Amino acid sequence: MSLEELPDAPLPDVPPPWAVKAALAVRTWLLRLADRVVPAPAALFDLSIGLGKTHLLGAAARHGFADHLAAGPLDAGALARRTGLDEGAVHRCLRALVTVGVFRLDADGRFANNRLSDALRARSLENVSSWVRYFSSAANARAWADLDATLATGASAFDRVHGQTVWDWFEQHPDEREAFALAMSGLTVAHGPAIAALYPFREVRSVCDVGGGMGTLVSELLLRHPHLLGTLCDVAGVLELARPVLARRGVSGRVKLEPGSIFEGVPPRSEAYVLKNVLHDWDDEACVRILSNCRRAMGEGARLLLAELIVEERDVDGLGPLSDAHMLVATCGGRERSAEELARLGRRVGLAARRTFRSPIISVVELG
């Protein structure tokens, strides 16, 4: 789905934090229970072939299988003709995905969408298809294949394997950059309503989304809090792409577009500044540079909101630990941090952690 197609009304609410936490806990418990009642080799086989599942999902996303099945079930032959692929290979790959709960195979040998595969459709609001394409890219696969060297050194596998950061890679591979950008916008479809509900934005009159991309978050905050005025700060080219998004959502008149960079400078005069999923991409020293730029822009009484997935040292549930492992492999020294680690970064630039608002999918740490 194009970001220009975001609804002009607020995005759907996400369940309250306790409900999300409970649902994730039940899922984890059921998966662990299943692994306890099958032979250990069978459970480990299923885990070890996870790379195969990733690439099967990636292929399904790239070739639009869910979109082709949107009008009704098709057999592998029909899908192969529509996509220019091999019939036997299509059948075998989709059959494998059926075994892990993605797609259905009916008694007539035709494949159909189910709840999970339907989310892979290109026009899904959450852009799951783009997320899957990003994770299953050859660039990511090669980085993960070098995990042993990262274990030995602690250094990013992506930088080592490709000789450049993931951000430089995206500049040279615009198709992957687009998939990543759409994946991030899809995450904000879930994160935006959660952030808007978690934090008491009634306490401020203006908010600046720093590195806010195409405006998904700031537009959601303004739709849900009509008293707010917004500033969107990003590089000039991205801000041009944000204009139709803000216009479509009816908030253009309440948002200033301010060119800037997390590493070069942030516009002043907002009462609240938001960094959403920014710090987890960078090592501590880069984070201090980012926070210092925000600190210089903040006036008296302003606050800085860090919207991140908080992962404590002994957390073994939820999405955080696996996300942190990906940060280890693919980012510039990034990591999912604990609440104290985020507070420590704030103290290095003279900002104290005042309040933390927690959710299993995104949390907000207030610095001031």
C-alpha cells in the first residue's frame, strides 16, 4: 500500500498493553509446550529450518501469491502461469508454507488465503509484505551467514560482509531501500496509535518528529490530539515525499516541514521531540551525537521522547530479544536497550529520565 493511501481518520487502535502482553505470553507458552511434547530433534529441526521459512515467505511476498489468491483459490498451475514460475516448484513452496500456517490447501488441490497469508497482500495497511521482503533479502542473508565472526568480534556482520553500512547499501539499492521504508511505515501503523495512547500528549502543545520519514507518526499524533501542532524533521527529499501523506490525512496546515538531520541539526521551539526507533540503529557514541543535537534544540521545559522497544538484560519473552539479535547483525553497532541504558545515554547529554511508559510493542522513555 502507498503511504498516500493512509486513511484521513486515525489508524485502528491497538489492544491495550496488558492484552498484547497476555497474547504474546500465551503464544510463547503454547509454542514451548508443543516443543516439550515432541522429540527434541524434531523441535530443533523445525527451529533450524527457520532460514528456509524466511525465504519461502520472501518468495511469496515478491511474487504476490496472496494477491493472486485474493479473488479465490487457485492451483499451482494457475499461479505459475500468472507469475511465470515453475508449477512444481510453486506447489512445493506453497505446500511448505501451509505446514507453518500460511495459506490453505483444499481438498481439490487449490491454494487459498488464510488470516496470515491475507496480511501478505501488497495493499495491507501494515505493509507486512515489505517487511518480509526486507528480512529475506540476499543482503540480510549474507550478513546472517557471517554470524560467527560477529560473535568473535561483536562488530556488525552487514558492515563486514558488504564493506559498507546498511544505510549506504540502501542508497545503492533503491529497491531494497523502498522495501525497508515501507516496512518501517507499516510498523508505525501499529506503533503510532500505541504511542499516541501511551504518552500524555495533552501536556504539550507542539511536537517534533525527528527523522520522522514520510509523516506517518506525526500525522497520527495530530489526528488523535487535535490541539497539537507538529514539526516533521528529515532530509529535504524525504520531506517532499511526506507532503501528499500529510495532505491526504488532512493535517498539512498543522505541520511544519523542517529539513534537518539527526547528526547535523534539529529545529528548535517544540515542546516535545520524538525519536522513534532511531537509537536502536546506532552504537552509544552515535546515539550521544543524536541526543546532543536534540538537546541543543530543546528550550526550557521541553521534553525528549524515546520511542523504542525496551529489552531488559534477562528478558526472554516477546519480540525484543530476536529484534536485538538482528540489530547485532545488521546495524551500525545498534541494539535494543534496557530502560536504564536509555536513561544512561540521556544523562550523557544532561537529560534525566523522568517517566517510562511501557508496552510490549513500543515503549516511551521521557527525558528532560
